[in-house]
Amino acid sequence: MSTKSDTKSRRPLSPHIQVYKPMLTMTMSIVHRVTGVALAFATILLAWWLISAAAGPAYFDFVEGILTSIPGRLILLGCTWALIHHGLGGLKHLLWDTGRGFDLKLIELFAKGSIILSLALTVLVWAIAYGAR
Amino acid sequence: MTLRTPLNKVRLYGSARSGTEHFWHQRLTAIANIPLTIFLLWLVVPLSGASHAEVVASIKHPLIAFGLIAVIVSFTWHMRLGLQVVIEDYVHSDGRKLLLVVINNLSCSMIALMSIFAILKISFGV
């Protein structure tokens, strides 16, 4: 039993995404993956924030200062959108896992709907955040 | 001639009925992440710009602490599986792939453990 990768044998590879015409559904698939990776970074920020709260007021204020600065806010805004978009994409994938929702018109609708809904919900979340202060 | 039994020969080479574990855990944590994301936003959004005392006071509550630990466990587990798929898709050299998967596993575990420790420390009283 060999454990060597077949990639070393230089066999011809099937064409990858660069040969296809960009489509909205394909872009949504890529965005789902990119937001997923971005959310790993967001989770580190969440961990950092929790650790700073456990460390005490001085360190918490330092971290809060970075997170509430203008670049910090932009990053958190991006994290909010990534979380919501990845969540909506995830709901779609859970539906697909049941074997339903593969109608072409429907998946086009899912793609457009998740863009609009994710942006709208991000605005809503930030409006609530600013309203809370 | 060999004295090895047929069972011994096939051990570790066949289905251990664990082939779908990665897929299943990804879905299981995905389902858990739906209510947990809503909980996290419900908790964190009103705390934006809050003072240390306010944040500590809300995380101190046992149910909030429990919810946050659930968020951390489910999120980091989902993230570990997802990042592993990304690594396996794009890194083709066996050595580098193994190294990155190990780093991914350790990093995700570290993020989870540090966060859980922080939540417990706050909840038990700073």
C-alpha cells in the first residue's frame, strides 16, 4: 500500500476554476470558503477579547481600544458580515444535504438572496450595536 | 506460508466505519452553530464598547458562561474540520500537508482551551 501522492507522477489534471466563466453560484461557493477561513481569524479575536476580560481591566481596555478603533471596527464589520454570510450559506448547504433545493432558478435565488440578506442583517446588527451605546 | 490470520492482514487497511466522521461532525457542528451564532450576537452586540465591569458581570452568569463555552467548542471544532479541508484541497505535498494539519489541530485546540479557561476564570470570579 503506497502512501505517496499521485501528484508526483505528473498526470494530466482536470481543469480547475480558471477555465470556467465566472458565475454567481460559483462565486458564492468560493465566498463561503473564504468567509469560513476569515471566521477562523474572527474566532481568534473572540478568544483574545475573552482572555483580555479574564486578564483584568487594564489589558481589557487596551484590547477594547484596538477593537473599537476605526481599523478595528472595519475588521469587526467584516467579521460580522462573514459570520452572517457563512451562516446563511451553511443553511443552504444543510438543505442541499437533504437532497432538496437543487432547482436552477432556486439556487440563483439563494445566491442573490444570501448577498442581500447578509448585507441587510449586518447593517441591522451594527445598528443595534450603535443603538445600545 | 504465513501464520498471520486473514483478520490481522486486513486490519487498519479497510473500513473502520469512521469514513464519514469528518462529514458528519461538520454538519453536526453546523447545526449547533445556528442557535449558538444567534446567542453570541445577542450577547456580544449589546456589549460593544462596554466597560470591563459590564462584560465581566454578564459573562459571570452560569448560563451565559455555559453558552459561551458551547459557542467556543462548536465553533472551534467546526473551524478545525473546515480548515483541514482547505489544507487538504490546496496543499499537495504529503509532508507539508501533514505538518499543516497538525498545526491546525493544535492551534484550534489551543484557541478553544484558552477561551474556555478565560470564560471559567471570569465565571468563577476574577
